[in-house]
Amino acid sequence: MNTFSYSNLLKGVGYTNIFLFIIVIMLVGLAILQNRSIDLARKELTIRFESDLRSGTVRKAWEIPNVFVYGFALTIVQKINNWQKDGGDDYQANLNMLQNYITPHCREFLSKDIKKKNSTGQLRNRLRIIQEMSGVGFHEDNSVRMVKRGEWNVDLSLNLKEFINNKVVKHRDVFWPVRIVEFNIDPEKNRQGLALDCYYKKPQILKDHRLEERYTEVPES
């Protein structure tokens, strides 16, 4: 092999190595981009919209509509406080079922409430139904207030009834002021990303229907 051919061979090998090096760099870059894409895909982005889409709206990705926060609060409070068979069992069972939708602080508070009600006979053999007061619902202006990013105060006006042996033993309209917070938890356990953090202030009895019924009873002749 003459010098000229050998020189050309070396140049060919050099060009080949450079070409392969460029391919390797490109593959490494694609691998990095792919891993980055997979990593971003794992971080689920939940977009929430109001049920009324007649008018357009522009929101930041992290903003959650007030009506969604209100609906979440109402649903969780109702599920905790509806005792369909026996409050002595249902209250704790509801708390266990919804533990991923309630903050640890609130679970501790409600656990203490269960013990207190058990000790005073306010659970066993009781049924409870809780629902929104008639004519009262979500109002954009005053039902939900954002305290800070990821925290809301929600005002619920609820009607509560308790029964023992099909007899009404408690019937009240109650102002139920709850706190809702963003909750960092596995999305498979809580797809809403929100949790009940109990009350932001003490609930108030708006009306006691049992007392009213007593006052309006007609005396027997």
C-alpha cells in the first residue's frame, strides 16, 4: 500500500470516528430528553373547570375554581356525617374510608370527637342525615374564600337530622365553616389533590327545629 492510499485510509477512519461520535452525542441527547419527558409525564397535571362553560375563562394552572372547592367540601362533610345504620360504627368507618381526603390534624380531631360522643351516648343506635339547607347553595361571592395559595375557607349551611328507632332526636340548621387545603398525596389515593382540614372557626347552630317544635306544640285538653 503506497503512502497516498494509507493517508486516505487514515482520513477515512478519522471521518468515520467523527461521524460515529456525533451519532453517539445525538443518541445521548435524545435519551436525556426522553427521560425528562417521562419524568414530567409522571407529574400529573390536573385541570379543573367549572360546570358552566357558557362563558370563557382564563386561569393559572394551579388555580382551582371556587365551585370545585365548595363541591369537594360539601361531599366530604356529608360522607363523614351520614350514618346510615349506626353512628357507633359508621362514624369511624367513614373516617377510615375517607382518610386520604382528610389531613392528619383533622383525622386526630375527629377521632377525639368520636371518643367524646361515644362516652356521652351520642353515637350508638343513631342514624344521621346531613344535607344542604333548602334554598342555600354555592355563591361565588361568599361561599369560598382563598386564604392563600392552596388553602380555602368554605362556608356550608347544612341541615342535620339524627334518629333513634325512627324517632327524630336532633334536627338543626348548622353553619359549618371548614378549611380545605391542597394535599400532597399519591394521586391514585386522592385524585382531587385536596383534603378537609376541619374547621377554620367554631360551627354555629342557626336553628334548632326540635326546640321550635316544642314551643309550638298544642297543649292537650
